[in-house]
Amino acid sequence: MRLFISLCVFALLTSACEGLALAGSVEPATFDSRTTLVRVSDEEGKSVDSFTLQLIDGTVYLGDGELELTLDGPVTGVISADGHLDGPIVIDPDLREIGVELWRRLGASGTERRSFHFGGDTMLARRYLDDDYSHLTLGELGPEVVANIAAVFGASDHSTVNLESVVGTLPEDEATPGKRWTIQSPPEVTAMLEALGVDLAVLGNNHITDWEDAGIVSTIDVLDDAGIPHVGAGLDLTAAASPIVQDVRGLDVATLSFLRTTGDFNNDYLP
């Protein structure tokens, strides 16, 4: 059995992104128009005929082994072809030629392949909810926040993100005492997870206890109400360590979620 695993690491917001520019705060960079040649082949290097490239703005191009694009800036999209796994692509106009490899849906032995995308630390907090950084109000936040990556991230058979946040509306003064950095996303984050095509939210991380048990309960309740599967958190070890089993194109896939660290200097070495 062969599984095709694609690692898609992204963050809607992380503490490392000090210079992050939010939607609408700056004009996107533009470039002089340039021509880029996109060549599409399978894993054996054979040209893939009759493929489509759909950009995030909905524009669709048809190609036959290759496609020439005239661009004035970076573009993102998904390449599809019958009998192949979809291939996310980011095209840099500085590159005059790009090669894309689309794996066949069936391997050489005839076994069906599945594609998986894994997203890193994901949250809706800090700069999106801070008047000093964002011009958006909570009521204006929606799927458009993730529109530039939703189609790309969702181009897989199964998508997982590490939901690095408590989810709810718990009071700030009830956060875990002594923790310097606490993260809470409002329930509206579930609309963005749905727009991303998230099939599983992983909760085994160092922020799920930022509001202690109340935060765990709130997060699980909000995800359950939204119908988003989750794994890695609970009010006892048995619940937190229990795997989740999901059907991915007829294959049972089990996921477990654990955290290695017991604390760090940013949080007074609290777990």
C-alpha cells in the first residue's frame, strides 16, 4: 500500500510573524508582466495531457503537457487531470519555467493512492482581533480571511491542521495563571476551518490548556457544534489519548495527537 503524503505547513497567525500584513492594510506587490512555462508530468516523468489549472480567483486554463502563462505577480492554484491526484501550485513569475509532478491515482501495483495535507499552527487571534493591526471587526471575519489558500489546502483527500488555540469566548482574567502567552480564537474560526476543507482539527498542543479545563470543554463544544472532527484533547488522559478513525476513500486512517514538551521559558515552564 502506498500513500501519497503532501506536507502543507501554514499559519493563519503565529507569534513569529511580527511583520504580518493583514488583508486590506497594504497593496499587493506588482511586477512587470513575464511569461512562465508550466510543464506537467507524472511521477515517471511522462507528460500529462489534458490538464486544467484553476487559479484562486476562479480563472481556468487548459494545458496539454505544458502551459504558458503571462503573469504580473505570483499566483496560486490547483492543477488537475483525470486519473491523477490534484496538485497545488504556487507560481513565481521570476521563474521562467516550472515543473509540476502529478502522481497517478493508481500506483504501479494498481493500489489506490490517497493524498494528505497537514497544516501547522492555526488560529484566529492576536492581529486579526487587535485594533492596532486589523481594520476588520469580528462580524466581518469570515471565509475570505483564508480565501488565498483555501483551494490549495483543500486539494487533497484528507486535510489536518494543528488548531493552536482554545476556541470560545472565555474571559481573559480566567486564563491559566502564570502563562505568559495565551491564545483564544472566537467560534467564528470554525467557518474558516470549513472553508479550508479541514477534515480534522488536532488539539494536542501547548495552548489547549490556556484556559484550563474550561477551555478544553469550550473548544470541544464549539468544534462539535460545527461538525468538525478533533483529536488530542479531553478532561482525562483516556479521552485525550484516544485515536480518531476516519474513512479516506475507503481506507481507515487513525490519527493520534500528543505533545512532547512539558513547558518552556515563555510560559514559566508550565505544561
